[in-house]
Amino acid sequence: MFTIDNDAVFAAQILFFVLLPLVLFGSLRWAVFAWLLMGNLDASNAGQSISNVGLINAVKSIGIPLYLIWRMRAIKGNVHRTPTAVLWMTLTAYAAIATVWGPFPLAGSKLVANMAGILMAIVVLEKAARLGLLTSHALQVLIWGSMALAVVQTYYFGGATYGFDGSDQVSRLSSFIAAQQFAAFLVAFLTLALWHSEFGVGIRVLTAVSVLTALLLNGSRVWFLGALFITLFYMLVLMRQRVILVGLFAGALVTSILLFMSFNSNTEVIVDNSSNRIVATLSAIATGSDTSNRVGLRDLTFRTAIYTGIINDISSSGLKEFALGHGTSSGANGVMRVFPNSYDAERLDPNRLIHNEWLRAAYEWGVVGLLLLAGVFSTMIGGLVSICRAQRRNHRALAALSFVPAFLLAFSSENVLASAGNAMTLSLAIMLALLWTPSQQTIDLPVRQS
């Protein structure tokens, strides 16, 4: 029933069963914390996704949230009644219907379950926030516990399972989940360090520096851009006019570095030995020359080919498929047409191939699904903007508002919907749940001079 393909997966399974009693029998404070820490654990075998259901991951993403909702049933919540949640439930229901004409019904059912699990996670954390469980202490323990797991996974177990980026690449810093998933946690932690006023100044600085260092070692270019946006947003809100000077200085510094890399005759040799994906990508953009192992632009080439193939399939679809989609989890067919010899049809995971959830929606659910998905994020952003306008000093709404664009960037380049219970969707759930904490702490913002 459980797989022991390597030491790292086995360790993730052991950690899951160590934390499970806390979820089942511990106080609510410990139960919620243990479940959040499980967001660092992908404890099922990833090699047989089309024919099997990962039992541990299913319990973590569906079973535990249901159980925690039952434990906190006396706590009233309203997140499920918001326009965003209603549209999400409608999209989930439509995805369930669309499995009928999809080519991979089991994979489709798993995706629908993950979509339901994403909303349940937000419901759990809303209730936890209303109970006052998401304290600054609990968040700090989650941050440093996750970082500790990343150090153990990467440097003790070697990172060959969860930080794997190709046999010719150095492992990326990650806990017991995919590196892109862990990067989402890191950016959420950075957002907390910047905006959470209950953290002491020293803790905020230490956390921000540690998280940014970890993000560089992780090498996620998408989430690195997200972190950059969050930082600039924070500076813009707090510093107003001064952010222009800081931005100009930062831009001049980056430009100078890139120009130096472009004109230095030794740059190609130096960068060619670099295993850092962010540095290699900047170098490839500046010089037009990637490393010998194509660290910088390999993924961009791969994903561009997928996107082009999916768009061509959509363009050639009939009216019914264009409007209603090809069926839930059908995106695998489009990807396999682009790379017919690169995937084992018996072992692939149809939900983790397109690497762009907007294209997934357009391909699998047609115009109907795409409009519903656009409505989900439009109402989410609109709601956050409304809170920020009504309560100009509500720093938790500002934190969530700064995080959503970073999440949308990943949403447009990763496979997010199939990750209920893991760090990428839990990171968004945490940021949104903090809106319902009992004491809305505020920060002093500069007053605009008339």
C-alpha cells in the first residue's frame, strides 16, 4: 500500500505518520500546525499517477481538512459564501461533469478532488484564524520548521528526489515536495516577514534574509519574480516617493551587472559553471548564450513548445470543444502530440503536464471554464482591493493583495490545481485566512500630501 522507493520518500512517509496523531488527537492548535507542516510532505510515489491514488496525499489533502472542519464545526465562517468561493465551487462542479467526456476519468476525478481540497483548506484556515490559532508564534514555527525540513531533505538525503532538476543538474533546495512547491512557501514566508507586524524587527529581518537566501538556492525563477514584486509593493506602500529612488538604484545595479556579464570575455566560462538557475537565466538573457547544460532557458523552450501545441489544438477545435472543452485531464493528449516519444502513457500524470492553468482551463473546459476561472481571481482581487480601500491600514489585506499576483504568475506557468494539501495552494490559503484573525493589526502608512 505504501511505497519505499528511496530513503527520502520513506522519510516523508515516516514524518507524515509522526504528525498524524497530532492532527487526530492533539489540541486544535497542534492539529492545524501539524497539518500545515504536512504541506512540506509529498509522501506518495509519483511514478504511477495514472493508475493509482496516492493514499497518503489523499488523506492529507482531502481527509484531514474534512476532519478538521468537523472538529471546528462550532466556529462559524463565511468564506464559502463569498463570490470567489461560489465561482470556484461552480468550476469544480463543471470539472466533475467534464470528466464524462475526458479520456482519463481517474485522473479527472483526482483533479476534481484536489479542487475541492483547495477550498476546504481555506475553510479550515479561516476557522483556525477566527479561533486565534494562526498566531505569530505558530507562523514562525511553521517557517523555521519548513526551512529545517528543506535542509534535511536537500543536504542529508541529497535532494535527488524532491529537488531533482535533471541528471546533469545540482539538486535544488526543497523540503519533501517539488522545488516549485517549496518556493511558494518561501515567498509566502517572505510576505509574512514583511507585513506581519507582530513579528519583532529582528525576527522579520532574519526571516526575510533567510528566506531570500533559500529562494536563491531553490532557484525558482517564477517565484523569484513574485518575491521581487512583493518586495517592491511593500516598499511602494511604505516608502511612497522614496521607492522611486530605490527602484532606480536597483535597476541601475542589475543593468550594470548584466552589462558587465555581456562584455566580460570571461563571463561565458564563469556562468557556464554556474548551477544556479536564476543566475544562468539572467546570463542567458543578457548574453544570448546559455550554459552547456542549458540551465537558463531549457524550461522556457520546453514550455513554449507545449503552449504552442495546446494553442494550436484549441484553434483547430470544433465549436463544441471550443465552448465546453475536451474534458477534464485531457490536456495530456495535447502534450503527447507535441512530445510523442517523451512520455510513458502508462505512467504519466495527465494533471501535471501543461504547466499553465489558464491554458488547461481553455483546453479542458473551454470558454465556460475559462470564464469561471477568470471570475474566481477577478472577484478575489476585487474583494481585497475593497478591503484595502475601506481599511487603508489593514496590513493583512495588503499582504494578501501583494501575494496574489505572485501566485497568479506561478498559476500561469505551473501545475497548481493538482496540488491540494501542498505548499503552493496552502500558501495562498494562509495569506487569505489571515484576513479573519480576531485582532486586525495595522501599520502606519504615509499620508499622501494634497
